[in-house]
Amino acid sequence: MSTGPLIKGWCPSAWRPMETGDGWLVRVRPPLGQLSKAQVLALCDAAETFGNGLVELTSRANIQLRGVSETTWPPLMEFLVAHELVSADPATEQQPQYLLAPSWQAGDDTHQLACLLQLRGSELAAMPSKVGIAIDAGELAVLGDTAADFRVERSIDGGLIVRAEGHACGTPVGTIEAAVDHLIRLTHWFVESGGNDAGRMQRHKVPLPAWSPAKMRPASACVSAGEMPGAALALGEYQAGMVYGLPFGRAAAAALRASVTPAAVSHVRVTPWRRLWVQGASGPVEGLISDNQDTRLLMDACPGAPYCAQASVATQPLAKRLAPDVKRHSVHISGCAKGCARRSSADVCLVGQAGRFNLIVKGDAQSTPVKTGLTETEVVEYLESLGAL
Ligand code: SF4
């Protein structure tokens, strides 16, 4: 039983699975954040054949299969490579993760930037596996609340900027080619100035180089509705398909398979908000969320015990127990103080420690609790007494 988070300092991948409480965790990076219908069906089959039948979405728009074993991993990898879900070359997984604004269109700036970065990925400096690059070059930046270390965005004057995390402004770069040149140069500056010791750009408290001044603000995020999902990516039906949420970031492979079964479905965009945009789909699917009023959308819960070896409490049963009674407050349930499921503060944060819950009000998993050592029932009683349920 653990009393604090174990910081591993690296991210699992397909070629480098991580041992967790329920076996190996294999993380798949959908190329350009998109999967074909055939690839989604293959992932569902893979989850059921080689894992525990669950599919998870991460806050970086990756897909996780769990419950893989030493025996099932080799055939799983063969299967994933055959379906072009994983590169046959493990070295490509060492390149930083690219997170694309999910509404990109073929040939637009976000798409062109991602393609050029993929081509020139080997020119980026070797950085810790957690370092990521957000490609968010639509009219307005939509990925501001997601984890990234370097961002390509549109500035308030409409030009492209490259922005380092931790800085409100970015450097104007002009063209797509110049943006990629600048990003590559910035990653080398990051490494040469000691960034790998800091681990992430946000923690790298070194002034930016003179050739990369932070002087132009990004255009802020928007919410759009109608034909295309926008920044908030509201659930429901669009002309371009359905946006579904996964309850607490996970779903049975069978539910995912059902979402892509209609003949009109072509592709699925994987988003960093634990939502899937299924292009060509329509109507609700059992096991997925399609109602914006669903109270589970106010909640974040990590896998917890027994799925994560760091967890001392089961998070999912408490999340399901609280969901019908949560009204307007955000709730974060974390198996340990690492707080994987949510970076930002929540109205109520419940953190496992030594088999009990600590309760934090308006904070993240590492904030100071107002109550400690609560059982699940005591948590419910205390939240009722606060009027939070
Ligand atoms: S926050 Fe949850 S998923 Fe992350 S390490 Fe802790 S128990 Fe595991």
C-alpha cells in the first residue's frame, strides 16, 4: 500500500509498456490524432483479445489498453503494427508527442505543420518522453488547457507564433516552415540550457534566448457550435458526426465498436478532453456519454486500485456512487497524490492515502486537505453536510 505518488518520470508507450496494478499498460499514439474506422475496430479487437477489454483515453489524446501481459504483448505489438497503429520502428516513439487541435482539416496550417514536423521529427533534440508539442494553428487556440511544452498557435494579429509553456506570449514566425525551424531550434536550446534536468518547459525557469522573444499573445479559445466541434467540444450531434464522452476516460471496447459501426462512419478524432469525435456517426451509444448535462462530465477519476499500483483506494466505485448526486461542483477522485486525471483545481478533490480518502476543497491532488482518513461512506456524508451533493 503506498502513501505517496511514485514519480516514474517517463511515459509508457506501445514499445515501452508500463507495469500497473492490472498488468501492462500499452499506450497508442493515434497519428495526427485520427484513426480510421478499421483502426478503431482493430483497437477494440486488440483490447478484448490481448488486454482486459477496456479502452482508455488520456489527456494527451492517446489511447491506452490495459491488462496486457508478458505473453500477450508480443502478438499485440504485431497486431498493432499490422494495422498501422504503432510504428514498426521503436525509435519513432521517442520523438515528442504532437497534439493537434481536433478540428484540423486536410491542408490547413495545423495539418501542414504536423506533417512537416513528422518529416523532420528526427531533427528535434532528444528530450524527456513527457515533453509534448501542441499544434494549434486554427483561427483561435483551443488547446490552452492541455499539457504541452511548446505550442504553435495563431496570434491576436492572425500570424503564426511559437510559444514556450510558462510564457503568456510567443514569438512570431511567419510561415509554416519557419515555425518548424523555430521549434527545432527551441528544443535544442531547451536541452542545452538544462531543460532535461527540469523535465518540462513549465519548470524550466531559464530566460528564453534572445532569438525567441515572448512578445505576441495567442488568440484565445472559443466555443463554436453547428457544423464543427469547437474548443469546448460539446457532446452531441454535429453535421460532421457525433462527439461522445467516455465516462471517467474509459469505456468497454464493445461500446467503442458500437459507435463506429454505422456505415456512414469514416474516421474518429481522438481529443485531449477524453472525448471522441466520430465522423459520420449519429445518435447515442450505450456506454458512452452524449448528453452535456451528464453529471459525470463534472467529474474526473483516475483508474485507481486495482488498476494502478500507486493507488491505495478504488476510485471508480466512488465516482459511480457520487455521479448521480453531483449537481454543479467539479469533483476529482485520485488514487494517490499524483493526480493524473486532472491537473487543475476542482471544487472537491478526494485523494487516496493509506486506504482512506483525504478531502480537499478547491484544490488539486497535492493541496492541503480539510479532512483526512475518510472511508467512502464518510466522504459521502461529509459532502452532503457541505451541500456539495
Ligand atoms: S493518480 Fe491515480 S493513476 Fe495516477 S499514479 Fe496515482 S493512483 Fe495511479
